[in-house]
Amino acid sequence: MKVSKAVFPVAGLGTRFLPATKAVPKEMLPVVDKPLIQYAVEEALYAGIKEIVFVTGSSKQAIEDHFDHFCELEQTLIARSKEALLKGIALLVPESGTFIYTRQNEPLGLGHAIWCARHIVGNEPFAVLLADDLMKSKKPVLGQMIEQFDKLQSSIVCVEEVDPMATASYGILDADPPKDRLTKVRGLVEKPKPEKAPSNLAIIGRYILTPEIFSILELKETGAGGEIQITDAMARLLAQQSIYGYRYEGQRFDCGTKVGFQMANLSYAFDRPDMRERLMPFLRQMLKVCAIEN
Ligand code: UTP
């Protein structure tokens, strides 16, 4: 079995970024000059994904528009001989029929959003990417995971070690520390308090799932926060199949939080020599002021 479809749940309300996300989807917030969703879509395409499924909600029109032609803009760029910009924009338009949109009519949770893609995914393994986890790596993180899937033919969750006091913000694995980046999962718990957490291995926004997950999600059982949680569904799946945790190679920016989002912007801006040159003196000055104030 090969992974050729990726699901992008983008129907969340993005309340942590209000008022910015009142009319603009969180996934359209830019890191430097590229929206979060584009980084994740490029990661999936580089990993060999052929079909992209967006599970959208209300006020997510901007995502569909981003991956489509904008004739007026294209004509203007042609008239002004802005070839490089034009090429960048043209690359965003996929071959017709390869980007598919479906709606989650109510934000009932991540598990529910994934279930909304069941008819499009069908009976095959698929990837799930949460665009607010921005992954910076030499080799696309999803590509690293697909390589593992090709060998294991089992569901895989991407993991990272987190501060043991922060487990209540994540789905947490009951598993040994990864060896050669892999660990076999004994259990999964959504948002456990630190004293109840079986480890500090947190699930982050990349999954490869087998299609059996859909019949579990169909039960629509609610968990933490009254939401239908993918972690709980995977805990049930474990009774039928093996699941692995994969410690990715690279760096994650949690762009679902304001601090993580600012860190991502700084990190990606520093990768651009022209921006780095201008940011450096500014940051040095800021650090000096902070040192004096403290
Ligand atoms: P988050 O937990 O970050 O929720 O969802 P959110 O609504 O996007 O943001 P906050 O917490 O209110 O600020 C993680 C991912 O799951 C998707 C979100 O779009 C995001 O990509 N999601 C979440 C859905 O698609 N539907 C849901 O019902 C919940």
C-alpha cells in the first residue's frame, strides 16, 4: 500500500489568533511571505502526494482562491514583465481535480474533521497534515514518514519530546524513547495532566493513518474538551493494529501559538540574506534594551 492522498483539516476557528482570524483563516497567515498552508502543501507534494483534500469550514474561501488562477493579477504581472512573481503564482495552481475541498459543517474536533474526508480517501492509507505545525527540515518530514510507512505498513504519528509540564497541551504516547527515530506505541492519551502522562512524547501535526480509522471515527465519541479527538480514535485502533511513533528530523514551529508563529517568522527571515542583514542590528538593539530593563 502506498500513501498518495493527504488530508488537510483547516476547519478550526483559530481563536488564539483573533481578531486576525475573524475573516482570514489561520492557515493563510504568512510566515515571511508565504501562507502556512502553502508550506504544508509543498511538504506533501515533495513527499510524493498526488491528491490533496482540504476539510474546510466557513470563511475559508481564501484557501481555495490561493490555489487557483487570479486572472487580473496574472495579466497585470505580464504587462509589468514581472516574470519571477508570475512563475511563483502559476506554481500554486494544481492540475485540475487534484485538490479537493469538502466541508466540516461544525467544528466538532480534529477527529471529526478527518472523518469528513472518508468518502474522498476511500479504502487506502493517507496522510494528515496540520498546517499550523510548520516543519523546517532538509528532507520533508512527511517524506521521512512515508519512507517508514513503506517498510512498516502501519499507522505512524510524528512525535517530539516536550517539557513534561506541558503534556496537557498534546496527545501523548505511552511508548519507550525512540530508537533510530522509531518507537512502538503501547497507548495514546489526549491532553493528560503531567502527573498522569505516560511519557513526554507528544504527537505533532503529521500522521499517516490506515483507513480502518474511519469506522472508529464514525462512532463520534467525544473526549477532551467535548471534541471528537483523533488521539482517542487511534487508541481504539491500537486494539486492531500496530501504531508507531516517529521522531522527525528537523525543527518544528508551533504556529498555532503567537510565540511559535513569531519564532517561525524570525527563523525563516534569517534564512534570507537580505532580511538577515537588516534584522540583525535591530535585534541586537532590542536585546540591549531588554538587558538594560532587566
Ligand atoms: P487547533 O486545536 O489548533 O484548533 O486545531 P483551531 O480552532 O485551529 O485553533 P484555536 O485553538 O481555536 O486557536 C488543530 C488543527 O485541526 C483543525 C484546525 O483547523 C487545525 O488545523 N481542526 C480543528 C478542524 O479542522 N476542525 C475542528 O473541528 C478542529
